Amino acid sequence: MKIVNHRIAPGGCLELHESSFSEGGEPALVVVTGAGRGGVLRVEAPVAAVWLPLRGRLQFGSAAEHLLSTGEASVSEAEAHLRVVGRGNAIWVAVLGTAAAWRRALGQRCDLPAVGPALLPARHVASRDLRRRGVALARAALAADTSIAVDRFLEQVSMLQQPFLAAIARCPGRSYAQRRQVFLRMQRVRNYLAANCHLDLDNDALARMASYSPWHFIRAFRNAYGETPHAYLIRQRLERARRLLRTSPLAIAEVATASGFENRCAFSRLFRQRFGRTALELRREGAMRAAAIDGNAQFQQRIAPL
């Protein structure tokens, strides 16, 4: 498999066009590593990609912007116009490719029927093994020898996607191709919910996004994921609230509003049901943990000259 490496320096900009995704007339995967605040990647070609921030955050998208934080990974569908920006002194790595390049790279790896192997669009929790392999890939890219590192990285991404096989099997359809197409529709909506859970969303709008009637949409979504769109939306809002409590200075009432909850009492009740503690208790635990880490760092500095 042909692989092309690129690196974006702090404040730098890289533009990729269709010709960037071939090497010697053959389809090629492109590995991009970015370091530092403000590095920008522009892609003017219909390519799918795997994104992994190793530090900081990564903002990407075309029509809709998605924010990816450390500890998360994303597989994006082919988009013709894509803009990616590193936030917060970010370090990140991505693997991009056309449909032909992904077929070559995944043809021997994905345990899927012969409708064409491809990674499915998704937002994943980045496992420890995936982060390790992402670091190894970023280091290998600096040495311009990434073939083994790319293979190991994609192996881990493929493992994260294995549970989707069962979800596809639960979707309506007479053939695997039909069930997979239904799952893709549901997955696009689910990814949108995960990225925009703080917005006021209703089932009618989500059903239109999937090109289904509201009744068929809710039924297909529940078959695929074992929960309704509303239940998934609430779960994502609570996870967003937990992240904000740990990382932002917002007051708890402001966190509730920023997470999409209009009713403070409902937020408090749901938060405690989900995490077994109140929002205030979680914030105090985070503050105590941060103080302990800071105190240990100061102690290490004092004893360093001894």
C-alpha cells in the first residue's frame, strides 16, 4: 500500500487535492501529523479519514463543525471540502484516503461481506492501545517510514468497529447491503447527535436527516442501538456536562444550559441517576484531584536540587 506523509507545523497550513492521494499512479493513503496551535489542513477531495488528537482538541468539518477532544477518535465519511484546525496546542494524527485507497488498505482486514470493505463513520472512545499506536504512527511519520505503523493503527481502529457488525445485523433489510445502508443512515444521525447534543433537536428533524418517517426512524434507531434517539441524546448531554464540570470554570447552572438542559432540577436528577453523585460532588472531586497533582509537582520541584 502506497503511503504519503505530511506534517503541519504550528500555525502552518497544508492543502491536499485529488492528486495528493496517489503515488506513481496508484491510490495512496495520506498520513498527516499536526503539532502546535493553529495548524490548518484543507482537503479539496472526497476522502474519508480517521482522526486522533493526542493532545488538545481538533476541529474539523465542512457544513458542520465537529470538535474532537483528547481521548476520542473519529472516522469521517468522504467530504469534498474539509477544513481541520488544531486547538489548544494540539498534537494530532490522521489517516486519509479515497475509496480506492481504503479498499486496498482494508481489503484483507475487515471482516465484512464483499460489498466493499470500508470503515463506518463513527465517534469512538480512543482506547489506550489506539492512543499508543497513534503515538507510534506520529513518530514513524517523522522518520518517513509509516507502513507498519499505519497497519497497526488501522488494525486497532477496525477492532473498535467490530461491534457495528451486530448493529447492522439488527437493521431492517433483506440483504447485507440494504441493512448496511440503513445503518449508515442511523449512524449519520447518531454522529450528529453526539456532536450537537447541546442543541434543541426533535425526532421529526432527525427523521428527515435519515430520510425516514419519524415512526420508522425511531424503530430503526432502537433496533440498531438498543435505545431511542431521545435516550441517546440525554446520555450525550450528560457526558458533555461531566466534561465541562471537569474542564471549564462555568457555574453548574451554566454547565446545565451549555449541555442542552433547560430545567436545572431535571439536570440534577438525571446527572445523579447517571453517575451516582451530584454535579457539585463531581466538581469538588476534580478540584481536589487537581490540587493534589499540583501539590505533588511543587514538592518535586523543591526536592529536585537536593
